[in-house]
Amino acid sequence: MAAAIKTQNLAPVKLIRNVPKEEYYLPGHRTCAGCGPALQYKLVAKAAGPNTIFLGPTGCMYVANASYLCTPYAVPWMHTQITNGGAVASGIEAAYKVLLRKGKREGEFPNIIVMAGDGGSVDIGLQAMSAMMYRGHDALFICYDNEAYANTGIQTSPTTPYGGNTTFTPPGSAIPEGKTLFPKDPPQLVIGAHPAVKYVATASIAYPVDLINKVRKALNVVGPTFLHIHCPCPKGWGFDEAKTVEVARLAIETGMWNMYEWDNGEYRYQFKPKKYKPVREYLKLQNRFAHLSDAHIAKLQAFVDAKVKAKPVPVEAAVPKAN
Ligand SMILES: Cc1ncc(C[n+]2csc(CCOP(=O)(O)OP(=O)(O)O)c2C)c(N)n1
Ligand code: SF4
Ligand SMILES: [Mg+2]
């Protein structure tokens, strides 16, 4: 791989009023009212700015945003298969470097961002995402997590929480809790298995300035980076569409979602509550958990308690040199 040609330094923003006014993800698309993934897209696009190429694996953020030649993107955007967002990003990155080297393109290397759902990141799209991370391509892979295969009818995915009612995990007399498995951990999957990765972070639509700054930090890194962004989905989770931000904030306040950065081996935490609220506070706003018994909720609470008390495992891996 040729040496990266990147000199940009996207500056952090301090306050919400310093966030750029320019939009690169425009209104007028067809996502549901209160859609968490759409809100994060708008914030990510603002953070990245005009020199950006988005890749959109199949999912709500492709299907609801791109119908009959009409899209909300004010920067280049390309649909990829749900399986291959990471592979397409790798190809674009490699091709762009060749164009720059041969003098067929001028200017700053672009921000290459894969905007994939949880299915397109850590389930159906896992092999291509992992290969992009492993080979060390200069691209940001975002998993916008609405905790389901939403676009095809709210089926369970590996990030659906324990107890979630989805169309593939309906609660009934045989399996009263709905989903019986606990979720995959996307950031730890990326950190633990990809020596070329230097920056990984979690973010939430509840904290837009933090989200924007993490996107910028990731884009300033030369090499592969990963963001896991919590994006409540009113349709799939069954809550009032005016409560998207409230639900996202409660996820953090109860420990269901944890905010941190992993920066070249060092962990830093954000918005860690001094005292966590009971997970019940988060569950009660959402119909997908309405069937849970006290015993099921206690099982989920025990999982969250263990998670928030656990110490992160430091990963010290050799970073391969670019050719
Ligand atoms: C190989 C393949 N399998 C299944 C599908 C059908 N499919 C299209 S979108 C989608 C859901 C994607 O879920 P996710 O990546 O989480 O994005 P979301 O819809 O939740 O935004 C599925 C299963 C497909 N397009 N390609
Ligand atoms: S189903 Fe969920 S993720 Fe999909 S457009 Fe509607 S609110 Fe957004
Ligand atoms: Mg999804």
C-alpha cells in the first residue's frame, strides 16, 4: 500500500453553537420520524465536511434514503452490498491513492466512510469489515447500531439486547423472554483482532458534540478506524418518536450503553454516571421489552452490572508498517 496522502486536521468543536451550519445530509429523505440512524448520519456528515465519500451497505440508511434517483447526500455516496462495505471502501482507498500518485487527482485525500448498520458491520458484513481493518486501509467504518435488521422488518441481529422482542425472537410460551442471547461487542471485536487499528470509539446521538469530535478524531488518523454509534429506532423498539434522544440518554445512564474511546491502546471514558439508574428505567419506555418478567429484568441487570464493573483489557498489538 502506498504511503497515505493525508494532511487534514479536522478541529474539535467545543460547544453545540460551534458546530458547522453546512449540511451534507439534507432533509427530505424517507426515514421514519424520530429515526436515530438518520440523526447520526446528519451529525457524521457535518463532522466530516465536503471532502467525503460515503459508502452505504444495504439497510435503512440506504433504502429509506435513496429512492428513484433521489438522495439526501450532498457529497459523493455509493451503495454497496450489505456484505461488502469494507471491501468497497478498501478498493476506493487503494484506487484513490493510485490516482493521486499518477497525478490524475489533486488535493487532499478524501474521508472514506462506510456507514453500515449492525447487520452490515458485525454480522452479514463482518468479513469485509474485518478485512479492511486487518489490511490497514485508510477509512472510517461506522456501525450505526439500531440493534436489529430494521429495514427488512425488525429481525434480530447480534447486537439486539437480551430480551428483545423482534420478528425473529417473538416472546411466547416456549421462549417467554424473546431473545435469549446476550449481544456481540463490536468495538472489542475490532480492538481485539486488528493490529493495524489505532482508534476505536463508541458514541451516541444523545451527545452530538462528543459524536462529532469522535468522528473528526477518527478521520484525522491515517489508517482504519471504527465507531460504534448508538441509534434508537422508534419503529423497531416501539417508543414515541419524540423520545429518541431521551431513550439514547437513558441507555447511558443505566449502563446499557457505555461511552469510551480506545486510542492506540489507552481507554478513556465519557459520561460515565457516578451511580447508574436501574435498567428498568430504560426498558419501560420501549415496547420491545414490555413482555419481560422481573426475573428476566434481573438477568439483564446482572449482565449490565458485570459489564460496567469489568476492567477493560489492554490490547498491546504490533502495528504493521505500510509498504
Ligand atoms: C446478502 C443479503 N442478505 C440479506 C439481505 C436483505 N437485507 C437488506 S437490508 C437488511 C437489513 C440490514 O440490517 P442492518 O445492517 O442492521 O441495517 P438497518 O436496516 O437496521 O439499518 C437485510 C437483511 C441483503 N440485501 N443481502
Ligand atoms: S425502521 Fe428505524 S432505523 Fe429504519 S428508518 Fe425507521 S426509525 Fe430509522
Ligand atoms: Mg440495524
